[in-house]
Amino acid sequence: MTSELERIKILEGKIGQVVDHIHKLTAENEKLRQQLKEARTEKKEIEESARKLARLDEEMKRAEGEREAIKAKIEAIIGQIDKLGL
């Protein structure tokens, strides 16, 4: 009878260990889910920043093109004025 009680106590101890392990895994799983959620949010923010950067790059290229066109026109006007001898 004593050995049966001892075996039950051992079984109880092992069940307690399993329960503790499940609690730890559950907590770790929740932590990992939160980290994944944060990583996905950060990814979206980075993607949005990349899109904004691409738009700004396009605007900058357009502005540089306009600047070059204006520069060429000014140089043409100066050339015409020079021809007049003024």
C-alpha cells in the first residue's frame, strides 16, 4: 500500500512539472505572439517609409529636371542678350 501511495505522489509530482512546463510554454508563446505583432507593425512602418522615400526621390528627380530646363532657358536668354551686344 505504501508503495502505491509513493507512486501516486511521484505521479502527482510529474503532473505538476508538466503543468508548470505548459504554463511556461503558454507564457512564452504569448510573448512570441506579441513580438510577432510588433515586428509586423514595424514592417508596415518601414514599408510606408520606403514608399514615402520613393515618392520623395521621384519629386527630387522631377525638380532637378525642371531646374536643368530653367538653367538651359536662362543660358539661352543670356546668349541672346550677348548677341545684342548689351
